[in-house]
Amino acid sequence: MQAQINRTISGKISAANGEPLFGATVVIMGTQKGTQTDINGKYILENITEDTFVLQASYIGYYNKKQNVTFLAEENNITVDFALVERTNNLDNVTVNGKSKKTALETEGFAVTAVQTEEASIRNIQTNELLNTTVGVKIRQNGGLGANAEYSLNGLSGSAVRIFIDGIPISIYGNSFNLNSIPPSLIKEIQVYKGVVPGHLASDALGGAINIELHSQARNTLNVSASYGSFNTLQTNANAVYRMDSSGFTVKASLFQNYSDNDYEVSGRSVVVTGLGGVQTPITAKRFNDAYRSVGGIAQFGFTDVSWADQFFLGITASDDYKEVQHGAFMTITPYKDRYLESDALLGNLTYKKKDLFTNGLDLNIIGLYGKRNRQVVDTLAAAYAWNGQRAIDFRGDEYEYTWGSQQEGGPTLAKIKRNVASVRSGISYAFNKNHKMLFNHVFSSIDREDSDALNTLLENIFVGTRDLRKNIFSLTYDVSAFENRFKASLFGKYYQQKNISKDPAITEDEEGNSTIVEEVVTNNTTNEGYGFAASYAILPEVTLLTSAEKAVRLPNETEIFGNDGDNVVANSSINPERSDNLNVGFRFGSFNIKKHQFSVYTNFFTRNIKDRIGLPIETSLNVNDELIVYVNQGSGTSKGIDAQLSYTYNNNLALNFNVSKFDLKIENRGTEIDVPNTPFLTMNGSARYRFNNVIQKNAQLNLFYNLYYTDDFSYLVPQGSNTTGDDFFRVPEQLVQDLGFSYMFPKKNIILSFDAKNIFDKPVYDNLSVQKPGRAFYLKLNYNLNNF
């Protein structure tokens, strides 16, 4: 009967003087179960199946401490606190601690990084910024807060990288609920898989996947934060959990709000004012049509840690956003005015998770979403504007209007896309014993899309265009461990099926000249198979070899197939899936403890052999005045390179991190192999943190932060042979951006004040298609925590 209960261990790890130890490790000896303490020195271990075991707490610079633990009959929750003693003698030996959950994940064989959000949640750092510091990850964002962002893993970007929230594709949530708007305080961990994606995610990712794991622990907590900074940027969020111990009834709620004028300064070849005679004068201008606003939240109620469910929740997810559009795909000479997008989503959700269902080792989890999403593009202003925010003039000095009657070519629009969306992620696994496990997973997603425009004629609106997309992905996985867990392997196979249907009304004339409406239907149904493996071997406890490979398939997404007016994308119903043979080989060295020093090294060599790569047409990359883009199959290509990361801490006060990613990404174009344009091939990130204790007040804590981001120069022009005249016009220069910040934790550990200075030297920063991003900016944030109320 006990096996049916989700048992937990929680507690606090502190120094002998009572000071909480942030980042201390607690593990169940002889297993891979472990975790680290939060900023209050607290920890929680869930889903404990052992009856009797040894719990060990460790912290760099302190002696390890062990505690025998036994669960008595009907006992489900145990509290174990540790007070660690600081090392005062000199040690010449090296100590290797038990593995935390993060380390265990990163040594399973996959090229995966587990990104912790504890520190980021108290600073004014967006989730995208946090990801951008991760080795091998590059965020490609078209502007400031709320701008469209793409995620590049080892050079493969866009939809080749799939984003998940608790295993559900984030695209289901819509534009108003994305990584721009989700604060790190909502997130427990971010798992970044490069090249090879495990079967349990059941994904059609080609270049990798990013899985956002939201907080699921059922402890009574309340967190509220607010920040304000440059460009009139205001962000607030609140998270709360309440559980009744007597019944297990649990309520969870999270709210967020973001706003920014995004009126940062831009300059460059396209930021000009055209005067009499067509003379163009370069200026430095503020973006004047780029504001962003988003609100959203999740509310759930159900039961946790009861005999029939570890988690059972019913809930609702709602979000809404407003985004002004300053220009098309490129920064053109005449920016937009009063073109904007509005999005909203309302989704019901269901979560059910149960370990040891009916019998020991049988686990089941189901997460489902169903609801509606809407998005509208508003563009009805015909007047032309210049970068100074004033009306544009022609060569005679007269104000002029666009003949097509809108900011973007194609005519005025109130285009609206309505979607009914659904996604269900289910998984069942059975552990035969501690060394062998089978998993079966399935992800179903559906989008029923209806396109309309209030400015169309009555005849055109009698019938509206519809777009239907159905996707099923199945995976079967076998996990094995051997040689006292020194060897681990995961073998998996995947089956992909996707069907899309486009129906559009068209007006034709019959033989008598009468107008009639016919329906044009385009249908495409594809199936594909894939397979792969991941393996690791611990040569020594602190040295692990890692390798993984996958025959990966990536199905075209809704935007690539059906287009999207709001993102300036034209439809392409004939686009094919892209495929790639991916390989990773690397090692993890450490973590080592030498006296008060701790360090680890990670590296990964990778290759990607890509067929039918999906991207922008290479032949038209020269046209920097295009407002619209279309995704096509570019052809075959290869990517190969290396990631490396070095982490070092001293006495857990000083923490240094440096990583580098270098690769080549080539594709065949007209029989010639060329570098893929609009892609940076070398990136480096560095960070430093130093902690001061007892600053101003006893038990208070001051943390100083420094971050560095380097991006090598790249071009968004296809190489034109030996003639390089004018190539500099299309080259994005190398970029070195530096940030500073601090956080001050008050003695009771429940109030944290932080300050961040971004891009402190105000360097020009560019990204996709040379679109300029914000310069120097300052932000102040106040964070309040209340635990165990």
C-alpha cells in the first residue's frame, strides 16, 4: 500500500551559525536522486520509493553530513534538517559529491544542459536572456521585449528547434504565451537538448528541443515581484500555491504582466530621412511604433500526493497581448506607423501523474490542453512616415501616401486568424527493475484555423478560408543501466504523421459571365520514421563519456505551411519535412572539490547532415527591401562544430562560467557549397558572481553579477564569388555586450532587491537580418517570498 503514496523529504541546510546555504546538495546515497537548496537553504525530494536509506548533505568548504532515514507505516512526509560544519583544516585530497538531479540529467548520454532559474528569478532577466547564456544556444530576436524570437542550437534554428512547456508544444499556447512573457520565477528548470531529443518528449525536432519545466511542488508558497526600467518597461508577476494537508486539495495560480514602449534608439544605413530631391540624411532615431503589452495567467485546482494520484489538476490558461510593428522583415527606409497585432488565448488544461500505478514501477502521466486562440493584424493607414516619426515627403517636398492604402504592401487589412487548438501528451513507462525500463509516449496536436478579413468584400466573406493541421508523434524507448550505473543507454524509435488541409474560396466566372464561388482545396499527408540512441560511461566517478545519435525528422509548422500576415510570412503548402542525421560525442569532467575550489568541464563535438533544410530562399537574400518572406526547402547541408564550457566556484562565494560554440553550417546552392547566410558561426558567453555575507545587516546577502556575450561577425548576403565589392553593406559586425548587476537579500530572506545594467557600454547590437536591438538599459526589481504560510 505504501508504494501507492508519493512520499517526500524536505528540510533546510544551514551553516553552524544558522545561515542558510544556497546551492547545497542533498542526495539519497546509492541512487541518482538528489537536488539542491534554494535561496532560503530549503530543499524537497519527491517521489521517494525507498523505505530505508541514507541521506547526505554537502556544500563546498563544509564537511559532508549523513542521516539515516526510515519511513514508518503510513508516513508520507519527513523533515530532515542539516547544520554543516565549515572545514578549517587544509585538505590535499579531492572530493567528488553525489550527483544532483541536474548532474544526473547531464550525464545520461544526451547533449543536454539543465539551466537552473533560481538566481534569474530574483533578477530582471528574461527567460530568453537566461537561455542565451547557455552553451550552444543563440537567441535570434528581432528587436526588444515582445519581438519575435528564434532559438538556434548549434546553428540549426527556427522551427528546427522545438519549444515545450512540460512536454506540450509551446506553439499551442499562442503568441501571447511565450518565452518572452513567462518569467523565470514560474520555471523550475530548463532542459536544452542539442541534436538528439529523448523519446519521452516525442518531438519532431531536428536541431534539438528546449523543455520548460514549470514548478510542480505542492508547498504553500507566495512569490510576488515587480520591475521597472528603461524604455518605460514594467513587468510584474505573482505565483501562489496552497495545499490542505488533510485532503491533499491543492490550488495553484500564476499571473504575469509585461509592458514596454520599446522606444530605444536605432541608427544605420536604413535609418535615414529623405529630403528634397530624394537626398537621404542618416539620423539616430527612436522607434515610435514598437510598444508591447502582455498579460496572462494559469489557475489550477486538484489534488496532490494522494493515494490515487501524485498530481491531478484541472485548470485554465489565459493570455492576451498587443504588439506594434515598426517595420517588415528588414529595417527599411520608410518604417510603419499604426500597424499592430493583437493576440489572445483561452485554454483548458488537465494534468494527471501517478507513479507505481496498480503495481511497482508502472508510471502514467497525461497532460492535455484544449481551447481557442485568436490573432488579428490591423493595418489601415495609408500615410507614409520617416524614421523621425514625421510624415515622409517625396522629392518635391510633398507628403505622400501609399497607393495600396496601408503600411505594408498588399492593401489595408483587418485580417483575423481564429484557431481551435488541442494537444495531448501521454506517457506510460514500466521499470522491470532498477536497470531496465520501457517507455511509450504519444503527442497529438491539432489546429483548426479560420482566416478572415473584415475589409474583404461581402462576397469574399460569404466563405472564409480554413486551415487544418493534425500531427501525431509516437515513440518507444528502452533504458538500460549496467556496471553499477556506470553505463547508461537509451534506445528509441519515433513515428511521425502529419496532415494539413487548406480550403480557400475563389471567385470565378461561368460561361455566361456570372460570378460564382468555388472552394480550392489543398491536402498533404506525410509519414516518416526516425530512431536514435544516447549512451554514457563513467570511466571514473568524475569523468563521463557521452555520445548520442538520431535520424531526426522535422515536420513543417503552421506558419511555414499556411503563412502568417502578422509575421510577414507567405504560405507555402508544398514545403517538405526536413531530415537530418545527428551525432554528438563529448565528455563531462567533474565536478571536483579541491579544498574550497570546485570546477567542472564539459565539451561536445557534433555533426548534422541535413536534407531539405527549411529556411528563407537563398536566391533572394540580396533583397533587403522585402517586407514579406516565405519559407522553402533550401536543399542539403552540413553542420559540424564544438561546444565547450568551464565552470568554477570558490567557497560558493565566487562563481565563474565560460562557454564557447564554434561551427560551420554549409548548404548546397546551385551545385556549390556555401556558408548559410544570416548565421553567426562563433559565439562566446562569460559570467561571474560574487557573494558577500552580512552586508549592512547581519544575515543579509549581497550578490554582484557580470555577464559577457560575444557574437562574431556574419553576413546575410549569399557569397557572390570572388567579387566582394559592396559585401560590407550586408555584414553584421562582431558584437561584444556586457551587463552588470547586483541583488541584495534582506536578513529574513523574504525580500530581495536587484538592479541590472544591460549593455553597459551601449554597443550596437544586431540579430536576424541586421535588425537592431536595444542599447544601454537599466532595471530595478523587487521580489517578495513567503513560504510555508
